[in-house]
Amino acid sequence: MLSRGRSTKLELAIRRYRDAYLLNAQEVLDERQERHRVIAFLSDVLGFIPASDIRGESLLKGPADLAVRLNGDPLMLVSIPKRDASVTEEQFRRVLRFATSEGVYWVLEMALARVVFHRVLHDEQNTTRVLFTIDLGDPLTTSRNAQMLQFLQRDAVARKGLELLWNRTIALDPQNLAGLLCSPPVVNYLQRTLRTRSMSNFTEAEVIASVKRVLMEGTGSGDTGPITARGKEESSIKPHARKGRSTRAASARIPPGTSY
């Protein structure tokens, strides 16, 4: 999405942010320090304007929670997790309730170097889906981080960057890929290839049954582990949501073609 030059500038901005706010950072910051750090990330890295785009929302009632608006319209909420897990969970539920009431689809969690970006699903269980998790403190992942954060930059958002990120995410969903793998062009290709390699003919039903078996059982060559409630990057949260409770569900079933 970004040109080589703009991608280089974004990587440089990430490095500058890391040097200024993450190296030798305190584990516990007061309210003023938290807000200053988050606003610096939103402005210096993502390009939002502090005075007009970045605001505190009284309904959030959180010392470091912020809302990002674009052209006056609510765009995403920013939540700062606390060291106390119970406080953090309650805070996230509060942010999610506000997102639901205001029609906001995006939530950004920032815990020092760790950044988690959510899509609010606005479903009956009040869940979210983790689109990506990155570590800004790791210099080895700066290029990968820039590839993710490019969709969140102010000028990219104005060009439907968040919609593109969401469509790319659901395009890679297992259900969507399973449908593509069983589509006629793919099945025809597999039939031709198998006939050439084995000197035998295979029916469409046989090929589809084998593809489904591979999807369900795998090949046995490697196991990436189950997808958890907050995505592949996180494994400590249970995948099932209690009704009425905010849950960050990375494996929620999203119908292919869902739009922004």
C-alpha cells in the first residue's frame, strides 16, 4: 500500500518512537505520562492531529483512554491496559460499551511496546476480533510492524485503509479459503495434476473429499496450534465468550464478503 519512500519514513517514525518512549521506559506511568506517550504514537507515527483528531472522551471515564476522530466523526478508541488484570478487563468492557453506543468499529490497545488492534463486531455477545498484535520494542520486527500500521495512518484511513485491512483479514479466514479450495477451477487443476502424476482419473467428489480431509486433519508435517480467543499471538484467554461480556475473539466466524 505504501510506496518505498513512505514505508521508509514510517519505519523511521517507529524507531524514533521506540527510542524516545520505550527504551528504559518505566513500568508504571502516571496519567499525564500515559496520555503523552499515546498521543505521541498517534501523532508522530500515525499522523493524527493532537488538537483536532485526538480527544479524551468523558464517557470512557478512563485516565488514559482516548478517542480518535477524523473530520469530526469517531474513528477508533484507544485503551491503555493496566497492571491489574481485573481493572484492565473492566476498562476494556467500558471502552467496548462506548464503541457500541457510538458505532465505532475499531479499538487500539497500547500497553507500552505491545499494540493490539481490534475490530468491534457489534454482535449479541459484544465481542471483538484481533486483527494484529505487534511489539514496537523489537527492532527486528520494525518492517513487519510498519506493514501493519500503514493501514492505520491518517492519510491511509481517509483512503479506506481500515476497510482494506479488514477485507484482507477475512479473505484469509479458513472458511473463506476452504470455499476457494473446493471451487471448480481448483478442483479441475487438482484432477489434471493428479491424473498426470498417478496415471489415474479421479472424480470431483473424490478430490473434494480429500481436500476437506486435509483441511480438517492437516498433513501431519507441522502443527501451529489452535487459534485462541485473542488470536494466534495470544494463548492465555479462553476462546468461549460469556454472554454480555466483552471478549476479543480472533476466531469468530465472519461470513466472507463482510464489509466495513
